[in-house]
Amino acid sequence: MKKKKLIIVICVAVIFAAVIGISVYSSRQKKVEVETVKAQVQEEMIAKVQATGEIKPKEYVEIQAEITGVITELFVEEGDQVTKGDILLKIDPMQTRTETLAQEAYLASTEADARNQKGQIKIQESTLDRDKALVESRNVELNNARENLRLSQRAFERKQQQFEDNLISRDSYENARKDLIVAQGNLTAAEAQVKQAEAQMESSRVALEQARSSYEGSLKRVAQQQALLERQHDLLSKTTIRSPLTGVITKLNVEAGERAVPGTLNNPSATLMEIADLSIIEAEVEVDETDIVDLKLDQEAEVIVDALRDTTLDGVVTEIGNSAIETQTEEAKDFKVVIQLSDPPEVLRPGLSCTGAITTSVRKDTLSIPIRALTIREYPVDDDGELVRAEEENGSDSKKSENENSPEQEKQEFEGVYKIVDGKAFFSPVETGIISETMIEITSGLEPDEEIIAGSFKVLRTLKDGDPVKKE
């Protein structure tokens, strides 16, 4: 009896396992519904880079005061057309004018001092010339004293010889000796006078050099005061602010009676008004770092202004930023790109939001597929970098042994599409080119009119090689 029950239990288990196996097998054979498309040759394919930004004039200035003062007169209103050189406003000049007058007086005083120093130079030059003449006169007297001494010496020697020969009296001899002594004294006095005259001349020369040095210093002080006076005149002229360009007053931040303060960094309140030349309008957009490498100068672009939805404006790229725009976060970097509009409408205003589409590439007769048909899969690769499928890995004993020796085989991501072969999906790598709004260029891996799986997204995300599929 127990043996019979055991046989029954075994039979039930076998039947149950068979049912489960059949259901699993049938589930594995259930076909996945997919959307399909054919690779087609496009007559023209255009790749564009999209970016957002705002409208700005090519040339504009923010007017800021350079002096502090109350605005006494304001000659413009927001929206007014102005010409370069027109008076925009005036600032109270009282304080600046008085400082200018004080500086003019100080300059006049410094110039008078310089004139006095110049007069001292002339006096010292005259004194030096007089001392030079005195030195020359003393040298003449010294030469005369030397000659007199020579003559007195010879006369004394002659008188001495005559006195020794008893030819003359002692009085004559004594007179000759006295004359010699006088001549020696005169020579000593002449030498002292020459030295005194030379010392006086040297003193005059030093005084002249000092006068000239003082005069040079006074000239430098005059130049310094002239520069300060020019600065004061410049500040006085800046009490009247004129337009630096021809354009339109696009922003006016002040009224007559308010106080103007000098413009400083990061002080927006110092901006009195903004003037823009609206004859040349640009769209300044921010392009993502992944797209900036595709941009070049003079590329064509289309700009759509949010306020003018029904109008597309043509333009060209005129400026590409070399460095990323600085931000406070560590998000993806953006680069500034400027698009100059070809024919901007008059209603366009600075600050309007816009979207730019820059044409980076145009291809003729190119093979393409919808972007949604392209997917990325990771597969093992062989030594040559070629994709190795699961069935290829296990297709021979040699490959099995290789897998056993390298359990962690190198893998690589491939871009590709799924083709349908005998009712099953198989991944096929492709090489891609430019991308338009909805299509992507295929440079290799597909042939024209070749059918591939294009959706749905949920299916493509989970599809594997060998999965049975059917067209929707």
C-alpha cells in the first residue's frame, strides 16, 4: 500500500514538472511586438546645435558718474534717440569748480617760485663771471710778482758782488737786499690772493649749481601742479555727461534731484542709464560644452524670440567664447556664442529671451535612421576589439578554455541597431555621423532599405540577442 502511494506521488510530481517546463518553454517562445523602420537615404540632412539666451545690442554702454554730486538737470527720457556728444545730464559743479580755482592759484604760486629760482640762476651766473675775472686778475698780479722777484734777485746778486769788490757802498747793498725782501713778500701776498679768488670762484660755482637744481625742482613742481589742474578740469568737465555713442536710451535709473555716485565694481546702483545702438542686434546664447566643438565662425543660424513666436530671424555666428562661463555650481559648462541677426525687426528689444539653432553641418544623399532606433549595448570583445556574442563565446572548446582562463573578459560599449533575422532580434553595431532633430546619419553597418527595430523605447531597453519578435 505504501509502495503504491509512493508511485502515485512520483507520477504527480513528474506531471507537475512537465507542466511547468511546458509553460516556461512557451513563455520563452512568446514573441515581442516591435516597431520597425527602414534605413533611408535623405536628400539633405542638417545638423543643428540648439541653445537659449537673450537679445543684446552689439554696442551698448552703461553710463556711470565719475564724481559725486546732485543731478541738477536731466535732458533725456527712456526711449529717446540720442546722438554722440549730446548732453544727457548735469551734476552740481560747485565743489569741483572751487577745487579747480584753488588748484589754479596753487599753480600760479608754484610758477612764480620757479621764476624767482630762474632769476637766482642769472645772479649766480653773474657772480661766477665776476669771480672768474678776479681770478684771472690775481694770476696776472702773481706773474708780475714772480717777475719782480726774479729781477730783484738778479739785482741783489749783482750789488752783492760789487759790494764784495768794494765797488759800491753798503747803503746801495742794503737797498738791494731790502728790494729783494719786498719782492718776496709781494709774491707771497699775490699767491694768497690767487688762492682766495679761486676759492671764491668755486663757492660761486657751487651756488650756481644749487640754484639750477632748485630751479629744476620748481619746474617739476609746476608740472605736477599742471597735471593736478588738468585733472581738476577733467573732473569739472565730467559734471556734464554726454552720450558716448549714437543710440537709444534703453534704461534710465535716475531723476533730477537724485545724487550720483561714482561707479564701482559690483555696484549696479551707480549706473545712471544705458544707451544701446540698435542698428546691429545680436543673440547671445549659451552652448553646452558637448556642442561647442562643432561651432565655427560664420555658420548660419536661426533665432526664435519668445515674444515673436511667428517670426524666425536669420543670422550668422560672429563670436565663440574661448572659456566657459563662470558659475557658482559645478554643473556642465556652457560657452558664450554670439549670433548677429541679419535683418532685425524694429520691435526687437534688448533683454528678450530667445532660442538659437546653429547649422553645424549639411550632408547630401546620406543614409539615416530615426534617433530612437539607435541603442547602446555592452559586449565582450576579442583581442582585435571585435564584438563577441554569447553563442560565439561558447561555440568551441578553444573559446571555452579561453573563458576559463579569463573569467572577467574585457567588455566594450557599442552603438548599434537591432535587425530581425528569422523572426529574432540581433544586435548589429553601426558607425554614426551627424544628428538632425529626429534622424542620425549611419556611415557604416547598414544598407539602404534595410529593416531595423525602432521601438518602442521600453522594448529596445530590454531587448536581447535571440529574442523572438513580431512586427506590430
